[in-house]
Amino acid sequence: MTSTDTGSTTGVRGPVTRARRSARSVLSVRSVRRVPGAVLVLAGALSPWASVVLPGGAYPDLATLHLFDAPHLVTGFRLHLVLLGLAALLPRAARPAGAGVLIIAFVHTAFLAALGAVSFGGPVALAGGALLVWQGRREPAPRWPLPGRAVVWPALAAAFAGLLWLVSATLTAGGQSRATNPHGGAEFLAFLGFAVALLGILSAYGVLAWLSALAERHRTFSVAVLLGCAMLLPLTGAGTGYWMTVASTIGVYAATAIGLNIVVGLAGLLDLGYVAFLGIGAFTAANLAHTVPFPVAALAGAVAAGLLGVVVGAPTLRVRGDYLAIVTLAFGEIFFRAAQNDLGGLTGGANSIPGIPPITLFGQAFDRPVGALPAGFLYYALTVLMVAGAMAVLANLKHSRTGRAWLAISADEDVARAMGVHTGRAKILAFLVGATLAGLAGAVFAHKLGTVGYESFDFSESVTLLAAVILGGMGTVPGAVVGASLLFVLPEKLREFSDYRLMLFGLALILIMRLRPKGLVSS
Amino acid sequence: MLEVEGLAVAYGAIEAVKDVTFTVEEGRIVCLVGTNGAGKTTTLRAVSGLLRPHRGEIRFLGRPIHHLPAHTVLALGIAHCPEGRRLFTGMTVEENLMLGAHLRRDSEIAKDMLRVYELFPVLGERQGQRAGLLSGGEQQMLAIGRAVMARPKLLMFDEPTMGLAPIMIQRILDTIALLRDQGTTVLMVEQNALAALTLADHGHVIDLGRTTLSGPGRELLADPRVRSAYLG
Amino acid sequence: MATLAQQLVNGLVLGALIGLIALGYTMVYGIVQLINFAHGEVFMAGAFGAHFAYLRLLPAGTPWYLALPVMTGAAVAVSVAVAVAMERWAYRPLRGAHKLAPLITALGVSILLQEVVRVFYPGATAPLAFPRAFAGGSLTLGPVLVLWTGVLAVVVAPLLATGLHLYVERSRLGRAMRATAQDPDTARLMGIDPDRVVLATFVIGAVLAGAGAVLYGVHYTQIDTAIGFQNGIFAFTAAVLGGIGSIRGAMLGALCIGLVKSLAGQYAWGGAQYDYVWVFVLLILVLMFRPQGFLGRPEGVRA
């Protein structure tokens, strides 16, 4: 929202004049149309939100909804509404802010309605949000020039610090579980609405594009700062053992999804049994856990998965497209059945493999706290490194000779072959690399959970991973991480909707393919 | 009968037809000539609705048709006998002819089929055979027969003589002339400019996606520019 | 010996039922080159439609010979409605899109339908009992016991397949289907509306799946939301095995699958717990070494 200042400090003409023009248009007649919407949003935010149930009703805890403390203390989602209402006065911000208001107001109104309470602020804010979306202008985002070094580092550091805040706040939004906070799911969804609005406003002003161009140019610095920021997560509100565990679980799936992204996103080979690679890594490590140190077990898991990857990849020499998808599905099912029936006594069958010791390196067990840092921090740090490593692998492969071969294959295999690409070798390599990554993730998965059972590797997990890759954007470097974070955080946060989880995934797959086939982060 | 005006058609970023304008008058044979890749086939595909023009207009019997989907264009009376014949090779000769008459619900289909067999007796002999087993010339006859079965007002031929022996070429061209004499209007595309312009009442030269010359067939044949460019 | 004969009969019945689903796969793939993953769910939805009709529409104690036609009607209606909806709203907008898009959409449709039924159909979170026809009577052939419902399946499935074969060969719409399968552009030049042909194909597949669902239900007397996916995979395997696009091939392939599953469950290593695995192994081998199937040639719908 201060992008006008950013523009003028850089002192370059084009965007500045445009920024001035838009500053003037705040006052123009056309822009006055935004005002009623913004006023409604503010009015809604400051009105009472519930009438009957509280505070003596069935849910005394709902006092945390900040229902009756207005107008003295506007916090939580109502603070977000106030902020968005103010932001909506900026011309480009009206649409994204309105969309965020709609989400926040809808979630809380619906939640209160489900409790039998009448919300006064809700409908008002909803009307304001709708008005803003309707009246807001959709314009191409302005482009900002890339500044000199003096500005770059602080700008990037600030951006990543903001990202850290956003991640931490999203992760902790709505609290830990239903038991302590019955409306956690609603709070979380509402916060997502706020986050979406923030990102939308930044994007409408070209700030996101500017930052990503900046990060692209100063890649090493960005990666270092990003990693540093990730390691700082334990110092934020998310710094408890619980959130560390959630974050590291997400990390495991993110690393796996990156592996899948190599196979599907880069090489264009649809794999519907991918979770088997995670499984074989986990089972291998679980079987070796008591006999060898973790690095050896992890290596063994990765190698075992890599070998399976070659086996699954071998049919690609003869089978293509849709048929290949079915072959991978068949391999996945065979793996699942074998694990379910405790093939060779290696998987524990229905009993699973319990009692896998935590990773221990240099005498430090990973599930214990280190100094002031919360328990689970070491697993978190390990998965951050793993994800970073996987992203590096993906990014390097994407721009390598092999990556170009994969792209050629996914565009048109016959043409690729005619151009001299060793298609067979390239396709098997894709499976090998992807599976190895998944196997490594599986080894961490086994140690972190302490128990590995076949149920973790059924078809719906493969679908979830695929959905993560598609949602994030096939073939993009951050895509799989964004997708995996969303898809594995949501069920954690929305336990009350856990019955609908797969249904929503199915719907999401259909809608994404129809509306945004390139995913959220498109290259 | 057919008016094409300022037509432009693109495949993705490549504009194959840039500015094509011509008319086809009822009862005539009109021929589009030009080199390979000039945009002749693209023009025909746009008329029959397989491609959607991004500029220009196509009118048939005074009615704009360039926005219509392909399967509705035949019902208006335009049949398209496509390049490379495109028979349904897995089906019999008779089934191919029946598909030509797919939209018709009248009782004269059987009669028309007999007419096709009269026109091309060899098809009658082979009515139960798979179309893929016919020779090149026979396949072209079947393609023409299939198009005729729709009882079109305007019949479009795309390279009807391609890959045929000289004697067969003459036979096909004679058939086209016969169809015209029986009242069907013909729009055809040919690379073989000499044969086509000899036959045609009117010709249009398409070059790099634009109509450059038009005139009665014999006049075009005599035009030195046409002679040097297409007749060698 | 008796065991072998019994397993052959079991395999035959399963094959007949899978064959009815396989016809839908083979028809749709033949025309739009789409593996309609969700076709198994069309079958599943049909089974639940029949179950609903039995529980809610028919008075308790309706004799099976009256119930069966009503249930079949309900199953077919539900199956057709589901198939038409998915074609119209999920697949049709994707014509000409990126090649993975329809397949991923099919996956999404499959999951969505399974979950919708599981969550919203009363009691569908666990397997549901399905009424048995013929009062559970059976035919005894020497040492082999065949339920009358099995006999029904083995009789009806080939009849329906033959009917479909004749329809595709002889009817005007069947001819349009074959033309569209072989060359969609030229078919349009014949005045054939591809959207209508594709929709008709989905409808035909759904009718067969709905009929198959009732036969499946009355024979195995238990349905759950997973039957669509499992049998759908088997049916797809059958369609590929027989040569995709071929009606006779689909039935032949289904017969093979049925026999492999029941014989492997009895005789192969691992026993009944691994019978699915052998079907999947067969699937992989077929796709690798004979993707055109027994009767397949690399072109569209043929009889």
C-alpha cells in the first residue's frame, strides 16, 4: 500500500507518473464509487457480530471471536476487515480487498449462523465486499524498475520477513485443535481470506512481480535469506513442538511433491502411484532403523525407492500417455496390496511397524528440544534443508540439458525423438530422480512418526500429491511447495470438514483443470 | 451464391490466410489456384466451418455463415470433399455413401445411391467392400459420390486430382463438369492450374494468403503473370 | 477338479459383469480417446440408485421379479444422469486442452462421485446389503453350484453386448459414432455433430453400466462406494486386453480378467489376498507388450 513511495524513491519516471495519476484518481468522480463499499466494510467490522448465543451460551469459548468488545478493541478478523476496508480506498486494491472481505465475512457469518446466532456485522460486511468486487477496476499491474544494490538487500530481507510472518500466522491461525478452540477452522479460513487479499493487493500494484524479478536476479542472496527466514520460524508464534511437527510433516510431503513435479511437471509423465516411492523409502528405513545410523538408513531408503522408480519407469519405454498413467496406478496398487499383506514380513501388515527410534545424530535425539528451541525443531530444520535441496535439484534439472529433453518429451515425444533426444533414458531418469527424492522423504517420515503402516500409502495419498503439484503449478520450482503446504495444512486445520477432504480435492482437480490449468504459480 | 470477403484465418500465431476475397456464382465452376501453402485449403476449411476466421466474412445465399460450426454448414447446402479424400476407410463403400446422406431424411436416398453407382459403376460392384481397399481413383470417385449424396447446392473439391493417373484425372474433371451441368455449383482448389483453369468458368489466384488475380478461367490462363508463376 | 470348475464359473460371472462396464470404457475411448476413469463411478452410482429404489420406492416385501425391473430402471436413470452431467460439465469444456487435463479431470470426477455418495448416501460409509434375486436359489451342475443370479449375468451380459454391436453396426447413430471415432473432422463435414455423438456414447455406456450394477448387486448382495473404482480398473484392463474400441474385445477381455482373478485367488502364489495383484500384473504386461489388445487395431470403434 506504500508502493507509491517506493516508486518515487527510485526516481524513475514511467511508473511514478502512473502512480501519481492513480493517486489523483483516488479523488476523481469514478473512484468515489469505491467509497460506499469501503464504508460498509468498516461499518460491518465495527458492528456487533452475534446476538443470542454469547457469552452465556453453549460455547463460552467463543468470546475469542471478539464479538462484544467493539468498538474499543478491534482485533482478530475484525481488525483484518478494518484494514481491508481502508485498503479498498486505493484504486487497484478494491477488488482483491473486496474478495478478502467476502471470504472473511462469509466464513464468520456462516459459522455464527450454524450456531443459531444472528450476525449484524456479517451481512453488512458481505454487502460491502460484494460492492467492492463489483465496482473495483481490473487493470494491468504497473511494472516497477529494478533498483540498485543498496535497496535490493533490505527490500528482499523485508519481503522474506513478511513472508515468514505470513507463513507463521497462517500456520497458527485458528489454534491447534478443535478441543481448545471450536471455531479454529473458521478463524483459519478467514485468515486465509485476509492473506489472499493481501497478496492480491500486492500483486495488483505489481509488487509481487517486482519482488520475484528481484529475487530471480539475486538468486543466491534470496535463497540464503529465505533459508534463514525459514530457520527463524521457531522464534515466531509457530515456535511450539506442535507446530514444528505440523511444519515438518508438510516438509516431508513437499519434498515428495517436488519429486513428483519432476516426473509430471517436467517430463509430462502422469504418475498415479507415486506415494509408493514414499512408502518404500519409509519401510526400508523402518526396517533398518535399529541396525544402522540414520544417514545409512536414509540412503538405503532413497536407493530402494530409486530402484523401484526405474522398475516403474521401465514401461515408459513402451507405454505412453494415458496408458502409462494406468501402469503407474497398477504399480501403486500392487505396492499397496503387498504392504497391506505384509509381504515378506517387511511392512508389518495391519500391525504396521511400530517403535522406530527418532533420528539421533551426534548424541542428539531429534525429537528432544535443543536449548531454548522447541522439540521437533531439529526435524523441522532437517525437512527445510531437504525441501531446499529438492528445490535446488528441480531448479537445476529444469534448466539443464536433461530438463530441456524432458520438456521436449512432454510437448511431443515423437518430435523429441526425431530431434535426437534419448527419450527412453530421459524418461527413466525422471522416474529415478523423482523416486529417489520421495524415498529420502520417506526415510525421514518413518523416523519422525515412529510408526509406519500401509494405510499412509493408499491411492488417495497419490492423488493428494498430484493435486499439490497441479495446484501449485506443474513444472514450477515453488509450485509443489505451495501446493503441498496448502493441501496438507488444510486437513490439519479443517478437521471438522475431514469427511469432505477428498470430495473437495476431487472438485478442486476438476475446477483447476477447467479454470486455471497452469496452477497457482504458473511459469 | 457464395461470397468471401476479406477473409483471414490463423493457425495459432501463423496467419495462413490474410485477405481473401472472391465470389462464386450459381451454376458455375470456380477454381482457386495458387502454389503450395498459398492458403487455398485453409480457405475451403473456413467456408465449411472447420476453421474459424478471425477477420472477414463468408456469406452463403446472402446469409453470414462464418460463425457456424462445421456440422451445420452441410445442412445449408455446402458439401466439402476434403483434401486427401478422407474416406472412412474402415467402413464399406455403401456406408460411406450413407454417411454422405447422413442429414437427409427423405425417401430418395436409395435412388441417389443408384445414381452414384451409375456414374461410377465400379463403386456399385464394390458396395460391400471396405473403402480402404479401393484404388486411389476409386477412392476419389467414392469421395465425390459421398459428397453428392448430400444433394448440396455448392460442392467444394480440395485437390480432387491429386496423386491420380492422367486418365483418371480426366475422368474426375469430366465428372465435375457433369455435376455443374446438372445444376450443382462447384468451388474447387487445384494445384494443377492448367487443367483447373481450362475447366473453370472463373478463377481466382491466391498467393501468400491473398487473392491477387481474378477472371474467367481462359483469360487467367492467357495472363502472362499466371503463366510464368504457375504454368512454367 | 470341483474347485477348478467352481472357480471357472465364478470367473465367468465376474467376467460377464466386468464386461458390461468395459463396454463403456471401450466406446468412450474409441470416440474421444479419453480414459474415462469415472466410468466405474457411473456403475457405482447406478448400484446405489437401485439400492435407493429398493429401500425407498418399493414397498417392503415386493417380490424380486417385480423389484428387479424397477431397480434396473432406477439404476439406469441414475447412471445416465451422472454420465451426462460429467460429459457436459467436466469433459466437454476441455476438448482441445492440454493432454493431461482430461485425465486429471476424470480422476477428480471419480473421487468426487465416490465421496459424494460415501458422505451423503445414508449408511454408505460401510458396505450396504443389496437384495438378492431368485430368493437365493441356485443351479447345481454336478459338483458346481451356480446362483441363478450368476446365470442371469452370464445370459444378459452377452445379449446386451450383442445388442450394442448390432446397434453400432446397423443404426444411423452407430454409423455416426464409427465415423466420428475414425475421423472427427470429416464426420463433421458429413453433418455429424460431435457433441451429440459423444454424449450418446456416454449415455450408452451408462445404460450398460446401470444394468451391470443391478446384476452385480443381486449377485454379490453387497455394494460399497469402492466397487466402482475397483471394477472400473478391471473393466478398463479388460477393454485394453481385448483391444480398445472393440466391443467383442471388451467382452473377451473381461472374461479373461474374471478368470484370472478367480483362478489366481485359488491357485496362484499369495492366494485370495493377492488376486487383485495378479490382475494388475496382467494389466501392466498387456499395456507393455500388446497395447493394441487381442482384437485391436489402432483405430476407432469397430464391432
